[in-house]
Amino acid sequence: MAATAPYYLTATGNVGSANGGDLISIVLTPAAAVATAVVREGGSGGTIILALQAAANGASVQHLFRGLAYAGQLHVTLAGAGVQATVEL
């Protein structure tokens, strides 16, 4: 499956198709507070497939999946003031 345009998140939400797809990567960028991102398959109450944390005022953290197939809706929960995440499917 070809990669789509990345999703840029500044708040918790769903990304991609509810029918599944392939997760390529996620980049978590902190601001003045510690930043966290929890990625779930199957919506907001689904199975956790990744949890990332980045230090306050620190460098971005990236995780490469290189095409992890998922079957349900992906949901990304973000925490931390000014946090940003980029999800590539």
C-alpha cells in the first residue's frame, strides 16, 4: 500500500481509515512540557500498539513501523502542553 499524506495532530483523535491500513511511522514533538502519545488499534478503547514519550523542551521522538498492518481505526491520544504528532500511513 502506498503511503498517504501524513496526519498532523495537535490533539487526541482518530487517523486513517476505520477499515484498517498500514502504519508507517509516528513522530512525537514536545514543547515546554513532557509529551506522550499512545497509539491504539480499534479506536479510543482499543489495543495499545505503541506508547511514546519525549522530554520537555527535548528532541522529537520517532518510531518507524515500516508498514505495520492494522485492522481497525487508529486512535492517537496526546498529552502535554503544545505537543504535536505526525502520523504517516
